[in-house]
Amino acid sequence: MTSYHFVGIKGSGMSSLAQILHDMNFEVQGSDIEKRFFTQTALEERGIKILPFDRNNIRPGLTIIAGNAFPDTHEEIDEAIKQGLEVIRYHKFLGAFMQRYISIGISGAHGKTSTTGLLAHVMQGGDRTSYLIGDGTGQGVEGSKYFVFEACEYRRHFLSYSPDYAIMTNIDFDHPDYFTDIDDVFSAFQEMAMQVNKGIIACGDDEQLQKIQAKVPVLFYGFNEENDFQARNVVTGTDGTTFDVHVRNEYYATFSIPMFGDHTILNSLAVIALCHYEGFSTDIIQAQLKTFTGVKRRFTEKVVSKQVLIDDYAHHPTEIRATLDSAAKKYPNREIVAIFQPHTFSRTQAFLEEFADCLKMADKVYLCDIFGSARENHGKLSIRDLQDKIDGAELLNPEDPSALAQHSNAVLIFMGAGDVQKFQESYEQWLLLKSE
């Protein structure tokens, strides 16, 4: 039996893939830095061994799956090469792995993790489905017909994949440390589109996606009448959102989702379109949509005293707008407080004005120091450059989060792709000590 060793097993995609292979009865272990990440919980629950980086972890008989963040000079990869072991990069392995299934790749600047999770949940109601979600969740199901996976555009990694279907949620300028402009991002998606084998489900409300060319059918979804799948008669209730779906302007069915905001309707439309195209029954789609509980770090709610605390991965202006819109729709009579930690200096610099503009949707803004990355841990600007552009914005120190307590009946939204969770954890701990 093949034994796999993951170099960087705590990475969100790596953790998910390790879980899938473990579920399929392969021997799996991995290594990473000792700092705790939320992605390792699922690994620990499965009993997958997590080791500190050490070249002694590499032994004969292992197949090495290497995370994209680690160069060939990394001690474990270097040792594997010296021993003549097979070393496969994560995205290359995934590209080959999916060939045994009907594969659906979900890509887009925003919404791909939520859409991947939703699609996997709905499809499991109709047939055996394995899935890999970018929040560190993976499941391998023996005898699967379908494989649902998140396909990231960063550094054009998704070009390693030739899926049967692709869902494209949107095209937006992001990752300014790699892409030069929106045209550069579009070119990556256009190249990806030409690698799809059966069909593309694309958001027709997105101006960039309207220009996508492909060798396979392209079905569009959205709110506009020109779309193949259109949402109409949207009603927001206390438990979520209900809407009608028209297929090429003919009524198809009514769906209810336990979510709020236009972006959640669009994600659901993409899933409905794909499942309809694959012949899933309407009843199954309706039932599965109603029971979706969300993915990690996407509008994850917790009630503490009279406050609602929300953990969210939003780190781009478009995502922040969507998250604040969801909060306002779900809690129309509450103060909305944004606690935002920018992720990477290059992104903060590129979108400084846009960050300031979208954060003004909140009633109050607190800012956390910029979270760098392994590739980029410093920059020319600081968090005060963003603070200066938002009236009343305050800086938040994780050592003293007490300022948040004055918002007694508010919704506190902790947003960011770094370690903004530590601010929420610090605040919850402060509340606990205060109540003793």
C-alpha cells in the first residue's frame, strides 16, 4: 500500500487532501511548523500523525506530497530527492487524482470555499461524492462517482487541473503580489476555461465572466434576465432566504437557504445549475440546500452574552461588503461592528481606498495590525494609513480588547485571512475573567 508524507500538512488544501487519502485507507502522515492552525483539528480527529519538520521524517517507501509554499531546498524535500523518493507537488497530485471521478472544480476570486462546501453537501444527497474544501475539510468516500474540489487561481495553480465541470463565481483583481491587473487575472481564468471537458457554470452578472470563451457549453446564472438560471422573487425571513429559480425564463422551482445576502443566493444558483445539468432531482436539491450548516471561517456565529460574535475569512473589499451585507440583512436592528485585520502588505497597499470605503458600511470599525505572510512580512505602509481614511476607526490590541464590551447588543464581525481569531479569543477570555 502507498504511504504518503505531506510536507506542510497544516495547509488548508493539504490538510483536506490528507483526510481524503486517509478515508480511502491509505497510510498518511505529515509535518509542519509547531504553531497551531485550525486545519489540524480534523487531522487529529482522524488520528493522522503530525510531526515537526525534520529530514529524519523521510524514509524509504514514502511518496512525498509537497505543499506549494515550500521550495525544493526545504530539508524534507531535499532529503526525499536524495533518497530517490517520488516528490509530487500538491496541485500536480490533485490534478492526477481527480481523473478517476466526474470532477467539478470551483474557482473564483470570492465565494469558492462556500460554494464548494455547499455543492459537496447537496451532491452527497444524490450520489457518492468525495470533496476537498479550502477551509481544511476533506472527505474521501469509497466508490465515489463525483469529486468536488476548490480550484485556486493564485499563481495559476488551477491550470494543473482539467475538470469535467468548472463553476466560476467571479473574476476580480486580487493577489497583487502575483497578478498585475484584472486582465492578467482574466487571462488565467480564460486559460482554465479551455481545459474544462464537459461544461462551465459561470456567474452571468459578472462582467468579466461574460467574456469567457470555451470549447464546452457555458451556462450563466445570476439575477439578470439574460442568465440561463435566474433568481427572482427573493424574500428574506428570520431563518434565511427564499427565492424562485427560472430556467431560460421559465419557472423551475422555489428554494430556501438558511443564509443571508445576495452572494449566498448566487452561490446557491451555481449549485442548483450544476445539479440540474447532472440530472439531480429537484426534491433532493431543495432538501439539501435547507440543511447546509456552512464552512469553517465563513460567517461562523457564536452568541456570547447579548453579543453575536462572527468569525469570517473576508480579506478583500468585495468579500467584506458581502459579509457586512449578510450581517445587516440577518440583524437589521443591531449595531454592526467590524474588527478587521488586513492580510498582506501588498493587498493592503493595492486596495487601501477600497478597504476604507467598504468598512464604512459598518457602524463602528476596529483595526488590527497588518498580517504579513511567509513571502512578504513587511511593507511601506502601516495600519494607521488605513485608520486615517475611516472616521472614528480605532486600533485594537489583542492584549486589551475591552473596548469591544461597550457595544453591548451588537454584532461583532472578526474579519481577515491571517490570525484575526486571536482577537476574538482574547475578547472571549477577557469576558470570562470579567464575569468571575
